[in-house]
Amino acid sequence: MASTDFTTSILVDQTPEEAFKAVTNVRGWWSEEIEGSTENLNDEFKYHYEDVHRCHIKLIEVVPNSKVVWLILDNYFKFTQDETEWTDTNVIFDITEKDGETEVKMTHVGLVPEYECYDVCREGWSNYIQNSLRSLITTGKGKPNATGKPQTETEKKLTLATDS
């Protein structure tokens, strides 16, 4: 049976080492408001986007130039019935060399279509991996969520909806 966990991937011309360095630079591609360390085994960091989304993450596996695994220790969504939908899920970044290119595959294990946040999260992750992380790897400059500036249409709608 096929997995229903959310997965997305990118192919880049840069080395696995360059891709790994970008993946662990979470401020450079996801959010400038990350608090804590994001590079080494057992590092913990906090992400927040306004009063819409907050989570606390721990790096539970780090294999240089190959793999990074996050455990979502705690999560809060303002826009779902179950505010903790991501809690105890894993985000896995697999970095592999393929025919002279580097593939970065991100799988959010536990983020499944049955979750109320699935469509919003799928759009967000797709944007941050396909656009921002790819840009950070290929140009050295990502497109992270800057303070108070939504990146996707869904983030804009959620911000407006929660402001009312």
C-alpha cells in the first residue's frame, strides 16, 4: 500500500554537502523567526507564524550530507479543530546523489490527507521546499517567511481569517 504521508522533492546541480547545509539553515528557507539551533543532533528550535501556527521541533537524526529528521514535540494551529495535528510527527529530509544531481526529498510522516490542515500544510511545504529551499541551495538566498509577511495565498487567507 502506498504511503499517504506528504512528500515533495527537488533536484539541484549542487552537491549533497551544499544541500545539507541549506536544509539545516532553517532560518534561510522556512522562517527568519526560528528560535534555537537547527543543525546538530538533539538541537531544538521553535517556529511561529503570527498567532496562526507554532511548533517546537527536535533534530532526532542527523547524518551529514545525507539525512535530517525532525520530531515535532509540540504544535499549535489556530485554524483546526485539533490544534495539535502535527504533534509527534516526523519531517525527514533525505539527500541523495542521482546521475550527477542531488535530490532532496522531504517527507512529513504523519501529515496525511485525513488531517484538517493537510491542504494548507501541503501548499506551505510545497512552497518552502520547491521555491525557498531550492533557491537557498542554488543561489545562496532562500525565500523564508519574513516577520509578519505571508508567503502563500493560504497563509494570507489564514492571517486575515484569524485577525477577524
